[in-house]
Amino acid sequence: MLIPHLALRSLRSRLLTTALTVASIALSVTLLVGIEHVRTGVRESFAGTIKGTDLIVGARGGSLQVLLSTVFGIGSPGGGVKLSTFERWKAHPAVKWAVPYTLGDSHRGFRVVGTTAEFYARYRYRADGRVTFALGHAGETDADVVIGKDVAEKLRYTIGTTVVVTHGMRDIGTSSHEAHPFKVVGVLNRTFTPIDRSVYITLGGVEAMHDGFEKPVAPKAIVAVKAKSAPVMAPKIARRPRPVVAMPPPGAPLVMPGASPPPGTPMVMPGASPPPAVVEAPKPVLKRAAVVAALATEQAVTVDAHGDDQITSFFIGTKNRFEALMLQREMNTDLVEPLTAVIPGVALGELWQNIGSAEVGLRVIAIFAVMIGLSGMLVSLYSSLEARRREMAIFRAVGAGPRTIITLLVLESGLLSLLGCVFGVAFVYAGLFIGQGPIEQRFGLHLTIRPLGVTEWGYLAIVLVAGIIIGFVPALKAYRTSLVDGLSPRA
């Protein structure tokens, strides 16, 4: 116990240097372990956002676009799906349940989702998390709205509060559905998923809200307006006759005089007939009434994307998990309407592959930070030997052998590394404890405070072993210093 006691007394005698060395190692360990802990937590949070759903079906597009826009509220959907298509696939023999999902509106920055009461019964998150109500019940009429926990807390809404939905994700002052307000009938419990930041209405509420919001103008009305606002025609101006340009004989290339014909110009031998020319059919000349009617028809068919025959996507649960792949292939090759069926787990795997390089980059940065911290410890120990010459010489004079000197300095290095690892892990958990709530409210990521995993323990072991190995450098330097040099004073 003498050598550990001497090592502790030696570190206490150099308290400022010891504290700075431990702090540098602790910060580098915090970065290394914290990145791995947050990376694992983010993956678990994303993977736990939706469970028990076999397929997410949307308009034809990328699988990540369908997943992110529907489940995580990131980005915008690629298009709509006909309600008749949803009903057709809902009646498929392999489908156990299907829930429609409509996006496109918002309320004060929170997404508005149109769905049915079955959504609350079918949606699962993490292990077996169910969507439950803290207050009220699910929406039943066209004027009912259910809000998530974050919406209720941030906007201070409760049962009976009036909600006016905005067309689109931004309120520009002229796109609010003030003619059809909603009443809050339910507040959901916290789920630590995007559900907490969503507003849910019924499909009937979506239809009623957009009824008359963008009514097309009747063709007769447009004709009347055009007829009233028709400008007075100016008198015709006599046009100058166009000069007659002599065309080259058949077979001659159309080039400027003295220039060579462009490559690929068809040539015709003298005396041969030129190739038949492709003559465009003359475009039909439409009268003014026909043009106005065509414009009116075009405007009449331009309806709002929230029509009662359109939804954004829908969730599907199959009767047998093995049928999910066959059903996905059948949907992706549907000839009636182009669809994209996504398996959530597969799409998340694709997402991790896309951002895998970023994770590797963060790990490399953390490893370099640890190397810098260990290098600082080496510099600190090595530079302190100059002040400890007399101490090492006295140890050798009283009979301390090479093993004692090397053990003492290696033990000091190991203690510095151990203290750095302990304080680094403590900083990680303190940061998670303090930042867990703000991260959940700002980004919707639930970072669980869990024990260290195998990877984190491996990082700590590497740092500790590297610190012990670094301690051999100043130990060998101290042993090679002669006894006379240590005892003699220097000018």
C-alpha cells in the first residue's frame, strides 16, 4: 500500500496540474462516450416511434420521404392517394386493419392530421405503448379535435378550447379556415413521439373544413366576365409584304454561301428526288369562346388537394407478418394507382445507411479528442519530472529499485486516466439528465438514461489502458536519470 499512497500524495502536491490533466481527459471521454450514447439513443427513439405497423403506403415516391413525412412530420408528402384506393386495399384478404392519414394543414406551427378513431386503437410505439387520453375522448364529429401533450402545454389548451386550422404549414393571414372552427375534445398523454406535437381531426372534419375554401368558378361566369372586360380591338395596320426568298433546289443543303454544310446534312444525288418532308398538321384555330371555355374547364378541375376523395397515406397491419412482403410487392406494382409501400424497419435501416458516414465522422472527431487529452497527460507527466528530479533521486538513494520507480509513475498515469473516465461518464449522465426534457420538447427525441453499453465500456477500457501505457514514457526517463544528476543542484 506504500506505492499507491505515494502516488496519491504526489498527485495532491501538484493539485492544479492534476486537475487540469483530469479535466482534459474527462472532456474528451465525455465527447467520446456521449456521442455513442446519443447515437444509440437517437436510433432507439426513431425505431420506437412506430411499432406494430407492417406497411406505410403513400403516393409514388421515395421510401424515406413516405416514412419521414408520415411518421416523423419531417418534410412534405409526395402526393395524395385516392380514398377508393384505400378502401380497395383495406378489403384485401391479407389486411387485418388499415388507418387513413391526411396531412397538409397546421395550427400555430403544429401539424394537423386527419384520421379516424381507429388510429388511437391501432397505433403503437416502443415496446407496446398505446395512445391514451389524459383528458376527454377521441373525435366523433366534424368539429372535434384532439391535441398532443406538447400542443396542450405550449399553447395552454384544454377541453373546449376553440382551434382554427391554417391551410398549409405557415399562416400568411389569408389561408385560415375561420369558417369552420374546431373544439378540443381530447388531450393525449405524453408519448415522446411526434404524436405529442400533432393535432388530430376526423376525415369528415377535413372535408367540412375545405368545403368551399377553393370553389372553382363556373364556366358561364368566366365567359360573362371575359365578355364584359374584353378590350376594344385596335384598327388593323397594313403590313408590308414579306420579301420573296429564293429557295435552293431540291437536294441542296441549307447553308450560307461559301460555308460547308453541317455534318449529317442529307445529300441527294443529281437527278434524284429529295426525301419526303415531314409536314406538320396545321394547328386548329380556336375561336374566342372556345378558348374561354377551355380555360374555365381547366380552372374547374383544379380542386384543393384535400378533397374528400384524397388522403396522404395509410397504415396497414397484416394478418400474418410473412404476408407483408408479398403485399408490399403487390402494392408497388399496382396498375390502378402508383403507390409506394414501405416497411418501417427497412426504411429506417436505409436511413441509418445514409447517415452512417456522419456517425463515423463524429466518432473520428471524438477519438482525436481523446488522443489530444492523453497527449496532454503525457506532456504534463514528462514536464513534471524536471521538478521531481530530487524526489526520484531520493527514492533511489534509500533503495527504491527500478520496479518501484516505474510502478509509481505508471500508477500516477493510470490514476489520472481513471479519474478522467469517471468524471467524463459523470458529465455524460449529468448532461442527459439536464438536457433530456429540452431535447424532447425541441426535437421530439426521447433519450433514455440507461447503463453504459458494451461499446461505451470498450471505449473506457481503451482510454484507461492507453493512459497506463503512456505512463511508461516518463518512468523510463526517470530511471535513466543518474543519481548524481538528481542530487546535484543546477544553476
